[in-house]
Amino acid sequence: MPKTLPFVGFGSMIPKVFLYNTLTKKKEEFHPLHVGEVKMYSCGPTVYDYAHIGNFRSFLVSDLLTRVLRYAGYKVTKVQNITDVGHLTNDGTADAGGEDKIAHKAAQEKVDPFAIARRYEDAFVEDEKLLRILPPEHRPRATEYIAEQIELAQTLIKEGFAYEVNGSVYFRTKKFKNYGKLSGNNIEDLVAGARVEVNDEKKDPMDFALWKKAEVNHLMQWKSPWGMGFPGWHAECSAMSTKLLGLPFDIHTGGEDNIFPHHECEIAQNECSNHGHKSVNYWLHVKHLQVNGEKMSKSKGNFYTIRDLLEKGWKGDEIRYALLNGHYQTALNFTFDSLEMARNSIARIREAYRIFKDRAREAQPDEFSQNSSEKFKTTLCDDLNTADALSVVFELMKQGMRLREEADLSPEQASSIVLFLEKDFDVIFDILKGNEKTISPEKIKEIEQKIKERNEARNNKNWAQADEIRDELLAEGIELVDEKGKTVWKPQ
Ligand SMILES: [Zn+2]
């Protein structure tokens, strides 16, 4: 006899997700290529310096999108690359010019460019952790996919979309009729607006480099069928996304400054190397971050890295909250007041969580938070509307607190709010718990034993020994506080 499976509810149904697609210039319902699965690629950092908070807004939105899709029920595979070669200093023109950003820094500091790249890659990963950004499934480095980039250039030559000249390979932009479909730029306007790099060896000023010939003293170069050289930045992202996700894939994200030329060129490369097929269904771009109402720039003194803010006493979770508290399609204005507000909001949420948890004790949750949970989910699935989703959270907390003041909040209701905060809210915002170090039960026993010894020393008026024990614990990051005749400890 087959066993009857118990009814498990409708929890496994994936709600509708809507995203603003730069390609179609409208908010669209998201349909994955494979049921229940999402493959996405996010342009990662160019590792020649510390990433600034504007960069991190974009990485946080990519993290938000991943979390919302998983929360909605999708299995998500995310690739976020490390650009450790090929990103040139003049990157706003259709075909970038200038120096390689990493090689430039390496020459300035007189160190190996790979040492520069690894140094800032490590710093980037550390900053990501501080902001509680989940690591991607794959973090490919451009320098480890040189063969794939050469192969892409070869395919494009074979298909008639690229040509070699003097050791460099260029993409024949005008041959791709859809060039401009993402950014809305058309070729004539680009040429007229001088957003092209003039270079005598190219057949047309609009053509862009897939592979560049390296001068003898160029610090980063590889062997290729066209001699020693290095890849173009746009070719890197096409090669890595194709290799790790396959074409087509579902979502590509980046900052709005990536739309042109970077992503426009990626589309051209992908489609022309893949028989004209569409390569990415949804392009999601994050608007610029302003600081104190102005564009962030070093000369204006409003340019901040995560480290700058930590030095000023702010914490990673506060930066996370401040940067997520605004829709990615609007130019968020980052101020110290917004950080202060984030700090207060986090404190309020944590305090409420503690109070509800205390009230709930062992009680089973009832349905008190169910509506909020559904509303929270549909709001986030509606193009990642974090501001409205946070309103849902504060509204529920207010209701709970009001009932508590009226001595009317049941343990079951409190338990339901706790469940919502843990299983809905924090799955996305990830700020419920502070960065306190976790302390093992053995360590706790050891601390308590030392407190006992200290109390004995104090009873025997052996102040030196008592102080010694206190200082010993302090050196391990454990602070002792004597209050109301009792000694309590807390991690620093
Ligand atoms: Zn990219």
C-alpha cells in the first residue's frame, strides 16, 4: 500500500517576481529559463583599489536580488567575477583607451600587478563579509579565463564579426545591427558625441578591442594566436558568464555605468558568437549613489570606502541597512543622517526582537504574523521594494508592542512575530544579530570559573589577584561588570 503523504500546505509555490528590465525599459514578470532555477551574473570589482560605497550599493542590490529569489523559492546560481586585468582607465567610450588600471597602480607602487590584484581582491571579500553579502557560487578571475577569451575572439573572427590587425583583435561594431538596444545609444550619435576612441589601425572608430597587443614592457600579457597581448574588459565578462552559466542565462546585473559601453558590448559579443540568439533575458542596473546630494568624487571629499566609514565608528550592518533602504532604481542619497537612522532602526528592531522572544518563551507561533509575512514577500518580489517591505516590518512590531503595553500579547502571538523576524525579515536584511563573537559552552564554563575565583580573591581582600583575573579576561575580549553585588560578563 502506498503511504499517504501529509499535506504540507502551499508553501512551495513560487510567488510572481517582477523586475525592471533595462533591455525592455519596463517592469516585467520574471520567467526563468528553467523552472525553479535562476542563473545570474553580476559584474564584479576591478581590483586596483578599495571599492567605495557606490560600488557596494550595486553589490548589495545583487545580494538582495539573490536573497529575494531564494526566499521566493528559486535555486540561484550566481557568478560574480573579479576583474584583475584589462579594465582601462578611459572606460566611458565605446572602445576603452588609456592604461590598464591594475598595471597602472602596480607601476605607481613598483610592485607586481598580481600582488595588487590579490591584495584588493582580499580586501573586497573582507568588505563583502562585513556588509553580510553572501558569497557567489563562482568568483572567477579574468586572468584565469584567458583561453576562453581568446576562443571568443577566434569565434568572432570566424563568424566575420571581428578582425585582427597588428596583433590586436577588434569587434566590427557596425555589423551587429542591434548595437545600442540596451543603452538606447545609436552609432551615429556616439560618433558625433566623440564617445569613440580614435585609433588609426581600426577599420572603424566604433570598433572595440577584444584583444590588445601588449607593448614589450606591459606588465600583464599572455601568449595568443596574434602574439603577446591581454584581453579587453568586455570580452572577459562574456567569456566567464558563457563558460560558467552557458548561454542564454536569466539575469545580468551591474551598476548603471556598466550599461554603456560594457554591457552593450557584452550583448554584441554574446549574440554574434552564438548565431544571433538572445543571451540574457533580464538586465538589472542599479542607479548611482549620491553622497550628501552630490556625485561621489575624491576631489569633493565625499568619497568613502567601507574602511573609511568603519574608522568613523560605523558598522557593516549599519552601512548595509542604509544602502538597502531605498529602491535600486532611484539615485539614493547617502548621508551620515541616513547612517544614524540605520543605527536607530537596527537598535529598535533588535530590542523588539529581544522583548518578543522573551515573551514567547517556548510557545508555538500562531497566525498573528501571517498577513505581514505574505505582504513582506509580495512587496520584495515586486521589483525589490525594500522601503515598503521595511514598513511592513515596523507596522507588525508596532502592533505587537501596542498589545504588549495593553498586557494583551499572548506568548503565541509573540512567538509568531519572532518567527516572522527570523524566517522572513532576517533572511533578506540580515541585521537581527550583532557581530558578537560566538563563545563556546566550554569557554563560558571557563569564564564562570574565573569569576568565581575572582570573587573568592575579593572576599579574601586579595585585590591584586582579583584585578589580575579581570585583566586576563579583558585581554581575551571578555569584560566583567560588577552590578548590584553581582558580576556579569560580556564580550567586547
Ligand atoms: Zn562585467
